[in-house]
Amino acid sequence: MSSDLNTQIRAAAGLAIQQMIRHKGGNVFSWEEIQRGFEVDGKKIFFATKAAGIFKPKELTDDAALSIKQVTPSRTGRSAPYDDKELEDGAVSYSLQREGEKSPFNRQLQEAYRRNMPLIYLRGIADSLYEVFYPVFVEEFSFQTNVARVVFDQPASEATLSRVDEVPVEYSYGIKKNRRHQRAFRKRVFMAYGLRCALTNLPLVELLEAAHIIADSKGGEASVRNGIAMSTFHHTAYESNLMGIDPDGKVILSEQVRATRDGPMFSHGLLEMDGRTMRFPNYPGHRPNRDFLAQKFEEFIKEQK
């Protein structure tokens, strides 16, 4: 198989995942949905397999993994086979198979790391239910610790890292940790909302932002339940308390906005939102925390007095 066909298969896999997320309006899928796979030249190819956490379909000949899967216990009280942990700085510590360098699966993940290839990450959240992310990348890989460090965006280039590392060590670490933390939050929120704006259904991620309900500066957590995918326009209005969202997801505009008339974009883009209800993620566990919405809405109401 040519390298071009390998590239075609990987691109088709990524596109299929994004289309699934958009179609469903979120990134949580049953194993049955995941097993439908995708097609290249009329041939079905799988995203993953139940038999192993690290997967490369036989159609790929470049020796690098296509996906990694994190499992959850299938019975109450049963331990997961590997100690996979989400780290606070927006990365995942993914345990390799116990065979170390002898495992062909581990070597496939090592090859994906070596070539900085995008991977599909399936995070088990319940029996046969997975939160799916694409793309993720392996930032660090070690047979000594038997752990791969997975990040939600492509690792920075050496040039970028060297520039950041020119500043004092503690400050440099804080910069990199915060960037990764924010990138992970952004990606998780976008995917939870099906790569669309929760208010307008706008599908262009280039025009979307992950709005914090409770701001970082006020102690807001970096969880999906503290985020809403919005266009840049609506995010600014929400953050500035020109627009509020009540605990039921109802959009309320400030009197200042209601009194403003300034052309079709303002009218259709903001005025017509008044009284509408935002679209929630299809997976209940990703829906905004009502207490967070209530706290932010109270702040909005106070601004109107």
C-alpha cells in the first residue's frame, strides 16, 4: 500500500469522526455506533477494536496506531485493566500494555509518537459508551515508565518551546500548563456541542469560542459543564453581561441591547436570540451545571440594575 493511501485512510478516519460528532450534536457514542467504522474506496475500516486499547487497522501499512481507547470497569467494583488518568494540566497519562517493548501495540503507539501523527482517542465513560476526541497527539512516550502522555493539540515545535523556555522555569512551566489546560477545555467543549454554536448552530469552528460560565479569574473550573460553545460575537456579549442565560438555558438580552438598532447582523445575530433556549449537548453529563448558570445569570441581573 502506498504512503498516499495510508494518508487517505487517516484523513478519512478523522473526517468521519468529525461528521459523526456534527450529526449527533455531541461526541459521546455507543460502541455499536463506533463499530460502524468508515469507508475508503467502498471498503469498511474500523476505528478501534474491543480486544486492545491501541489499534491500527490492517489496511494501514505505516506501522503507526490510528486510535487509543481508555476503558472503564464493566462491573461494579472491578478495576480497569490499566491506570489511565486525566491530568489537571489538560493531558492524559495513558498506560501502555504491560509487555513493554515486546508489545506490537505499544510499538505502534511509539511510531505514532515518533511521527507526530494525529490519533483518535476514545475515553470510556460507562459500559460500551465513549467520549471521542480527534485529533490528539502523543507528547511523551516512555518504556521506562510504561506511560504515554497524550495532549489535545499538536505539541509545540522545538522553536516555540525554546522561546517559552527562555523565561524563568516556574513561569515557563505555568505558561505551558495554562496553554494546554485552555486548549483541552476548548476542544472538549467544542466536541460536546457537536462542533457547533449552542445558540445559532453555526458549524464553523474557526468562528467559535469555548465560553466559561464561571470565569477562570473567579475560580471557574475547566470542565465541560462550565463551558458553552459560542460564536466570538455571542461570547463577548455573554462575558460582558449584555446577554444572560438562565439555569434553563433561556437567553435574555440586556435593556441596552434591546434598545439598540444597527443593521441586519445585529438584528438577526443578537436581537432575535432574546427569549430563545440554547441547544444543550446530547449527552446529559456534558450539559451546563445549573448552579454555574444560576451564578452567572445572577451576575447578569445585577448588572441590569
